[in-house]
Amino acid sequence: MGLMIESNARFVGREEIAQVPTPIGTASWKPVPHMEVIDAVGDVVNSRGWQILDEQYGLARDGQKLFGVMRINRSCSPEWSRCIGIRNSHDRSLSVGLTAGITVLVCSNNAFGGSMVIKRRHTRQIRVRDLVIDAVDSLEEEFLTLETVAEGLKIDEVGDDEVRASIVKAAEIQAIPSCDILNVWKEFKEPRHEEFAEPTRWNLLNAFTETAKKYSPARADLCYRGLTRLFGLDGKPSFLWKQ
């Protein structure tokens, strides 16, 4: 599903997450239990008639930080499914956050949207369920943007010169390290999945994300953020070609 965690973290299930103690808050800081965030997202997703197909979670810093991905069935295409990314912390290092993404089913690559939908500090006034309800409404717009852009990328053919320029541009903004320029080029020209053989912008994006599978979580996050902006997955004009 694409959840990537650092070497000092571990994959866990709901049962283990439920055992993580929530620290006592202060007058200005109210830590939110990890399971409260997960349950709130699940309840709101189910209330909209969506189904959670898969879910992955990871804990870091002895349970102080939570990361997760839920894959849901609501999608306009059989080629990908929608994903909701979740994060939370008990040590003030992260605010509560949700983000939108799509998982390309044929090879489990990820394409993430532009920005965190909610990113709220743990204050006394925080009401997670109310935040999640508003966030899921916003996620629907994020998903539609992603899917609209993706459909366009699938039909836009790209020439070799444009591909080379795009890969170099990605290296210039540090979406990929310069040592991977040739690796992305080879993946585009000879993809390991035959479904990505056509010379389209969508398949160029796949060449990047396939290469990024070897990256550390932090490096992959930097890559996905850069690709989101380069390919216009956030709904803004692409940096790679004129509209």
C-alpha cells in the first residue's frame, strides 16, 4: 500500500496501537489518542458508504508518533484506489493530519496530492471527530483533482526529448538524486510492468515512483512532494510542460 517508515519505527496493528498510553495534557496542550484518530477516520469513511479495503500503520519513538494509510474502495477507475494518509503524535512533534492519495493497483505505486488536508495542533479546543468530518469532505475534492489529472496524463503522449528534460528537471529540484536520472530513463523505456509500456506522461510518472521504491521514507516523501508539483497532481499548472 505504500506506507514507508524509518528503521527506528515498526509496522503495527490496531491492537498494539490501542495499548499505547496517551500522556497527560497541559492547560494548552491536549494529546489525542492514536486510536481516537483512526476510529474517527474509519467512522466517517463508513458513514459515507465507503469501504476500507486495507490499512497499514506504523509507530515510531516508542509509540509517540503514528503513521497510517487506509485504502478505500470509492474510485472512478479500476486502475487505482483512493488512499487516506494519517498521522498523529504524543510528543508535540506532529500535528494531527490527513492527506489524500491514489494507489496504482498494478504495481502498488503511490501518487499523493498536494497538501495536508488537516494539520491541527493539539490544543484544548481540538475536536478530532469534527475535524475529520470536515477533512473527509475536503479529501473528496483532493481525490477528484488527483483522478482528473491522472486521466489526462494517461492520454498525453510524450517524446524522448521531453522525457529527458523532465527527468533532469526532477533532479534539479531534488525530487530524485542526480544519480537516478539514468535509472528513471531506463524504467520509462523498458518498464518492468508491461501496463506502463506506452510513452505517456502517466507512465513517465510511474517510472519515477517505481524508482522511488528503494528510497528511505524521508527521501521518498521528498520525491513524492516534488513529483506532485512537477506533474500538477495538486491541480496547479505542471512545471514540466506548457498547458
